Amino acid sequence: MQVTETLSDGLKRAFTVVVPAGDIETRRTARLTDLGKSLRLPGFRPGKVPMTIVRQRYGTAVTAEVVEEQVNEATQKVMTDRGLRPAMQPKVEVISLDTEGQGVKDLEFKVEMELLPEIAMPDFSAIHLTRRKAEVQSETVDKALGELATRNRELVDLTPEELETRTAANGDVLTVDYLGRIDGEAFAGGTGSDMDVELGGTGFIPGFSDGMIGMKPGETRMIDVTFPEEYGAKELAGKAATFEITAKKLRTAKLPEIDDELGKKLGFEGLEPVRAAITEQMQREYDQLARMRLKRELLDSLSSTASFPAPEGMVEAEFTQIWQRIEADRAADKLDEEDKAKDEDTLKSEYRAIAERRVRLGLLLAEIGRVNSLTVGADEMTRAMRMEASRYQGQEQQVMEFFRTNPQAAESLRGPLFEDKVVDYVLELATVDDVIVTPEELVAEPASDTASAPA
């Protein structure tokens, strides 16, 4: 095999490779001979088909198979002999391959690739980070208990005496029949009966439930509303409508006492276990948020050290993915207001810079893991698959089977696990100062940065 380097420019390399015809013919003949031993054709005994016929029938297919093997093996040998680490799959182009009669000429092909850059390991001990920690406040737990009580309220019918002295107020539930009209005509979906409406509650057209305040059972009222511009039914969005409301029954919400009985109703032994469960859940959420902050700060710090060149092919692939999302958001009118004000060239320039930063950071994390022999074990993958499957209640077995039969889907879980391993490794070596902050201060900071996320 003859190898000639034709390009060495930065991370780009190109080679011309020539594989002698004799090598190809030897392998081709051996493959055809093996095929002939088991071949069955009418008029011939098994294994006795003449080689000329075997070549006529299967020569082209076997040649293609042999050539593919030779190209793959030769390409791998070029990389191995020169210690090359390609960033992406090398591009191979066959320059010449002639088959004439029963002979085969030299195979010549070109290999182009981009290499992974040389990446120096940062001094992890020089990294200084701040971990913000927040503790659950008792008043926050009290508020959560109040919300639990509200969700477990009991709707109580008003007595005739009470109905004599009061009307529907915020928080009450009014059972109504309604008929909606636009320009005097009833419209699809605008009619209902025996509908419970919580006055002041959410989920209604603005003004719909508020317009019922002050009503009594048996009363009919006309309420004017305007459908929001972003309303789901496009034929109604932004249009003015009038609803004829007939009140049928009025109930008020009776909140349970926040005591041991409420705890038992929720499946606990009393109120204190409920408080403990709420506190634990909130603390877990605070800790997860604190880790996200710390991880982002670490990634920003590592990114500042990633000064090596990024392979253009990887950057282009990352940018293409980003830009597809931008175009989809633009088509759906979901672009950030800041991005809407920019021309396309400016947007592309900014997002290409983000793509390049992500690629550099991703390569740095991968190299840290490689150098320090960090891997994701089979047991960790199994736990990740089970955790993912737990999100689909009642379909856990189907999800696990999907992962078992689709290795590529399972591999999509490996990246985040590997990244967390690298982050934990670096955090062990970095200097991390713990600072106590309020939950509001913890939540106020952005949870992630688009540019920081690795590819």
C-alpha cells in the first residue's frame, strides 16, 4: 500500500492511497473460491460450478465488497500508523478502480479528515467557584401546606338562609348554563350546561368568571368578553363575544384545618410527616438548582481555558442544528425580541460563535474524561434507563425493551452521565466556596446559559 500526504493545514489532513491490484485480486479470488464451494446452480453438482461462471455471476458484487473492505482497512491503517485521531468520520473518495474482463487494476482513493486538536489539561486547582446554598424556610412550608389545604377543600351548598343574604363572591363555585354568541350568532364550543366555575379562578377567558360575581341561583346575566389574540381556536382569537349566563347552584369552599387530620387525609400519620416531606422535596429542588448554578459557573470557567482550534466540520454540524431551531422559532414567531431586531447575517455570526464555543467545551470535557479514564458503566446506564422509563407510568417495560432493542437510543443517555462524571471530577479538584443565600436569590439567577451548554 502506497500512502501520499497531500494536505496538512491546521487540523485538516488529506492522503492519496494506492492499494496494489494484486492485493485486491488475491482477496477477490479467495472470496469467489469460497463462494464456489457452497454454490448451487442448476446443471452443476454442489461446489462444482466452474470458476468462470462464478466470476460472471458474482464477480462485480464480490469486487465491490472487497474494495469496501480494503478502503476501510487501509484508511484505518493510515490513521493508526500516523497516530491520527479524526474528529469526525473521514471522507473517502475513490479516484480509480477499473475492472476489465477478469482482471482488477490498482485501487486509488483519497482520504480527507479533520483531526481532534491537541488539548492541554487546565490546572483544576486554580479554578475558584462559588456554590450558592439555600435552606427551606418555615413560612415557605406553611404556604405549601395552605395550597394543599386549598386543593383538598370541600364544596358546601349554601343554605336557603345564606342565599337570602349573599351572592357569588371570589372563591365560590357557581354552577351555570351558558350560551356564547359572536355578532349575534352562536358559535361552536360556546354552549355548555351544568358547568362549575370558580369565581376568580384561572383557565377562563378574561372577564368570564369575574363577570359572574354577585349572581344568585336562578339569575341570568349577559357577560361581554374578548378572546385573547393567542387563543387556541384561531377562528375565535381576538374576537368579542357575549355569553348568556344562567346561574343554577352556588357553593362555597370549606378549607380543612391544617392539622393532623389533614395529614392523615393525605396518607401520612399526621401533619409533621407532611411538613417533613415538603421540606425534603423543596430542599432537594434547591440543591439541584444550586448544582446547576455551580455547573454553569464551572463550564464558563473551563470554556475560558479552551483556546484550541475547533474542527470546522464539528462547528458546522453544531451550527446547523442551532440554526434549524432558530428558523423553526422564527416561523412560529417565537424568536426572542432581541433576536427579532437583528438581521440574518448578525444572527448567524452570533450563533456560529455559540456553536464554536459549545464544540470547544464539549471536546475539552471529552478529553478530561479520556485522560482520566472516566467512563459510564453498564450499571449506571441501566439505572439511567430505568429512571427514564419511570417517567412513563404503566409503560416502563415497553420503554426498557425499546432501549434494549435500540442501542442508539440508549446511547443518548450516556452523554449527560459522562458529562456529570467529568463535572464531579473537576469539582473535587477545584476550590469551591459555599455561600448561604435566600431561596429568592438562588432562583433569581439564570439556571443555564445557551452558550455554555456543550455539544
